[in-house]
Amino acid sequence: MTLAPSKLITFPKSDIQVIKRDGTQAPLNVKRIREVVEWACEGLAVSTITLEAGLKTRLRPGVSTREIQDNLIDCALGMCSPDEPDWRYVAGRLHIWSLWKDTLVARGYQYGDYPKTVATQIAANAYDRRILVYSSEELTTAGSWIKSDWDLDYDYAGAVMFTKRYLLPNELPQEALLTCALLIATVEQGEARMIWAKRIYEAIAQRKISLATPILANLRVPGGSLASCFISAMEDNLESIFHEITNTARISKNGGGVGMNVSRIRATGSTVMGKPNASGGVLPWVKLLNDTAIAVNQGGRRSGAVTVSLDIWHLDIPEFLECQTENGDQRRKAYDLFPQIVIVDEFMRRVVSKQNWTLIDPYEVKQVLGIELAELWGDRFEIAYGEIEQACESGRLKLFNRINARELFKSAMRTQVETGLPYMSFKDTINRGNPNQHEGYIPSTNLCVESFSNVAPGKYSHTCNLVSLNLANIGDDLPMHCETAVRILDNTIDLTHAPFEASQNHNDRYRTIGVGAMGLADWLAIRRLGYHHQEAISELFETIGYHTTQYSMKLAQERGAYLAFPGSEWSKGNLIGAKPVSWFEQHSAHPQRWRKLSEDIQKYGIRNSHITAIAPNTSSSLVQGCTASILPTYSRFYYDKWAKGVVPIAPPFIRDYFWFYPESKTMDQNIVVDAVATIQQWIDTGISMELLFNLNAGVYFPEEPDRSLTAKDIFETLVHAWESGCKAIYYIRTVQKDDYKESDGCSSCAN
């Protein structure tokens, strides 16, 4: 784009007095305004004259410099469009300028005295004292790594998100990131500590690796929990139920997402203390979890986030699917949590073949047949379930209900289309890929359906720390950043303060981590590729899978294998997803390296039981300046509604690669499923797969302009996800017929 020639804009006379940030008055300095405008626009495809022109009518006697800055930001945001997307970076720089000035007024300096910043924050009990492992000289050296220009890489949405959500009072962005890097590296020994601190800082400051919210928000503060994901399970007794409700509160207090499986709890109408038809079922306990999430609200920042999962065979499943509808007993509703149904392969086979399905009471099954059905999956489940159905037919079991499997699945699907929920987790697929089958099973997924491992009620609660590789910014140095990401997460396990004992037990035994990815849509766009280029996508994620796995093996050589390694699938030479080496020899372009890795892991062990997991990253991607997760962007350009108005959102390379960003709102979701299934082969845990269905006519069928998507089409896509090996389905989003606007899209779907 050719910039307009420079010329002066006429501002009001300079005898106007303005109010500075420190409260003093000074004459209006037109030259200074122009300097700030030119600084904010430097190197971007925008015109400084246009921005000055938008401001000239807003200056008046008594105006504050903050108001001038805010007006410049508003002008820049108002001029942002698909043709001129760089205005959002101008607004981001102006927001950062304000932050710099506010910090200068508050503490007397900006960047330049990092040891003083550390001392001040420790005195205020804002920084963890573990950073004092570094000497004053080392802190001075670390401060010299800071490049303030890295603050200017954020667009407006990212700059605001970072400063409002993550920064402490009187703290600048690079100080926050440097402090995180230094703390992560405290685990290292000797000279390696400063080497790794610098490597980690440069990776996160240049936005090549994104720290998950609990790490970025809690690592610097004393006593913070760094884990993003937790899963627990309740046993069928009051002690276990209330113990896990308390643990849910502890997790929510620190900002973690909770997964709670309630499949062991007896069904409505079951026996209690020898009295038949006395149980209220799972819904009263679900309601308590719901209210706990509201009550324990992270210090007033936001309500806790809880997904409650129930196996598809549980007698209370129909009512569970209705727990967020308006009709019925409000005491059995749960509007503030995220229901999840746990689906076994046998159910899906019956859905496809339109066979009946039997819903049962787990308590009666355990009392009469001695079967704890919640623990079973695969062949063991199918054998036990056959025995249960025979017991129903013979009359040994009294409390059951037969229902058409497809109708039950459709009921769940209708709720998904209306509310986006429930999540669907495919239990057999998940557990077949579990490397720790020798010690237990995985009952369900976490809040965002990408992270899971063994859970034992009261003993082990799945706990996982996350980071993501920013594919929009990583180039040929991807292997190095895979290694850095693994080391970051393994260190955080030793640094975190687990919120309860079963979480600490899990960390000690399994050392579960989740290296994810974001910005796949950007990676594809700059290579002029699409989501149908599965070979390129497979090669990319094979690289990630290999290097993260290999480095966890190297860490085992340095620090030892995770405690549960003996007897695991890893110890048998099976690799990602508990797959034998023969699979990699057939599906990899580099089979020899997988063969060697299998041998090395059997010899040296592996540090982390689970290594990769791809989270949704919806908010984090704004800070990182890339598209969220591995999914296509909702829209190439849209406005998101925020508290102070609407904010333009666009992918980072939209100006140069506009047409290479497919829009999810008009994209066949079967292509998304195929891409996720391809990626899943190289990811050992899960992927947050969100599907978006456009219900307007003519979107998917251009040759039939009156045809719109049907329930049958959505049904077939969900079945296709199961058949393709996807482990879970996150939200189902829809673009409704009465609110579809091609010009601005639907911000609710984008979130």
C-alpha cells in the first residue's frame, strides 16, 4: 500500500493548557502529538495524516493527555478494516504508550532497572521470593535482555488482554515475562540456570511459546498453582462427594479448570440406607458443583469453570442432558457448568445401527453383579455390559431403562445445537491411547477436552500444565522450541503449589504435561495451503510429536523417568498414543528416527507420561497475535464486543494472505474433522475440537441455493469424528438463520 504524502494538519493554538498524567498542567504540544503518531504508525501500512485528521476536532482547553491518547486509539480502531487492518497495531502501540507513561508516573522509571523492580515487587509480596536465588548481578544481566520494542508487536486486542489480565500493579509486559522465565529456570543448576532463563525469556517474549493463563498469572505471585487442567472422580458416598466438592473449590480459587466424573453415583430412584426409591440421583450433586463454581470466583475475577461428566449408560443421562433447560425443577438445574457425556464404542455402534441401549443404576449393578462399570472400557466393558443386559432381562436388575441409542444421541445433538453443550468424550479411543493402562483408566476429559490421564478417586487427580507453540511465529527453529516447551513444563511441575493432595500425588507419579499449538491457520496461509492439505499438516505435527517426545526422553536421562514408567506402554517401546513402532514405520516419512526413539525410551525411560495436548487458546491467541489453536479462523475480519465497545479482530497476515484464510463459518466441518484426526495421530493426549455449523441456506451447497444444513448432516459429521479417531468434541457452535451477517459475523461464535 502506498502511503499518503506527509503534510501538516492544523491543530488548535498551542496556548491551550492540557492536564498531564501526574496532574500538572502544560501547554498543548502539537509537535509531541505528531511524534507519538509517527512512532505508532512507523513501519505499518497506514497514514499518519489520517490519524491526525481524526483527532484535530477533539482537542479543547483542559483536555488531559490521557484523553488525547484514548482519542487517538479510538480513531485508529475506527479506521481499521479488512483493507487497512494495520490500524489495530497502531491502537495497540498507543495503548502500550499509555501503559509506559502510567508506569513512569507511578514509580519514576520505565524499563532500565530490573533489580529495583524485583526488590519493589518482593517488598509488596507480589513476587515469589524464589527469584532471589539470582544475585543482584544476575538480575542486572537478565534486565539487559529486555527489548522494549517487543511490547510493540501486540495489536490492540492483544495489548489490552495482556495488560488487563496478566500484569501486576506497576509492572511492564517484558518485566512480567522475564520474571516468569527466571522463575521457571530456578529449577536448573549452576551456569545452566541463566542460559535457560534467557532461552525461555526470548521464546515467550518473541511470542514463539505461549504460557497458559495459570502460569502467566500465578507463577510470579507467592504460592500460585500453575496447573491448567484437573480431573477428579467421585465415589458413591458422602465423604468422597464432599471431599471432591472441596477440591473443586480449591482448584477454582486458583483459576484452574475442573473436570469431575460422577458416573459412580447411584441413579435417581436407587436404594439409600436400605430404603428403595430414596436416591435423588446425580443431579443434586451436580447442582452443588455448579454453585461451588459460582461461589469460589477466583478472588472476584470470574466464576470457576467446571465440566461434569457422566457415562452414557447411566440411568440419569436423559435428565443430565436437560440440566440447562428452563423447564423442570430448578433445584435440579445447573446453568453455570459444562456438561460432558462419556461415550463408549459399543454405544456408537448401536447409534449407527439404530439398536436399543440400556440405561442402568451403577449402585444396583455393583451390589448385585459386583461390577464397577465406571472403571471399564473396550472389551472388558462390552463383556460386562452384556452380562448387565442379561441381568436386566432375567429380572436380577430392577432399575433400568431401554432406549433407542440413536434417539438418545440425537437428544444430545439437539442440546448441542441449542446450547453448544454437552461435550462428547470417546472413552474407548481415549483409553486405547493411554500409556498408563497398567495402572488404571481415564474416566473423562478436562474442561477443554484436550487433557486427561489416569484418575483414582481420593488418590490421583489428573493435573496438567500447558504451553502452546505459536506456529505463526516459529519457523525453522521449531525443534528447538519443542524442546524449550517441554523443559518449561517439566520445571513448572516442580514449582507449582498443588491445590490438594491427590493433585500432588498425580504430579509426583505421572508428571503430565501438555505442549500444544496455536496459529495453524496462519502457518497454512503463509504457505498458501489449506486444511485439506493433510500431508503437510501431518508432517508438521509429526515434527512436533517427535521432538517433544524425544526431549522428554532426554530429560529422563538427566532427571529420571516418571515413577509409573515401569510397565507402561512407553516401557514396551510403544510411542505416541500407545502405538507400536510398526505403525510409525508405515505412516512416517522418517521411520528410522521413531525406531531409534523407541529403543532409547526403553533404555532411558521418559520424563513425562503425557506430553502433547492442544488447548483452545481463544484468549491466549489474542495476546499471541495469531489464530486460536489449530482451527480455522471464524472470520477473516470481525468486530468483537468488549466492555468499552467493539474491537477489530483479524489474523496476523490478513493483509498479504487474505484469501488463504478459510473461514470456519462457511467451511465444511468434515474437513476440520479430517484435519484434527490427522493431527491427533501425533498428539498423545487430546485436541480441543470445536465445530461450527452454518444453518443458512446456500452456504455449503452452492448449486442448491435453497438447501441448508440438516440434522442428518450434523449427525453424520459427529459420527465421522468418532470413526476418524478424534478423542472428543468440544463446543458445537451454530450460525443461526436470523443473525447471519456476512459483513461482521457473529462475535459469540468467535468466542
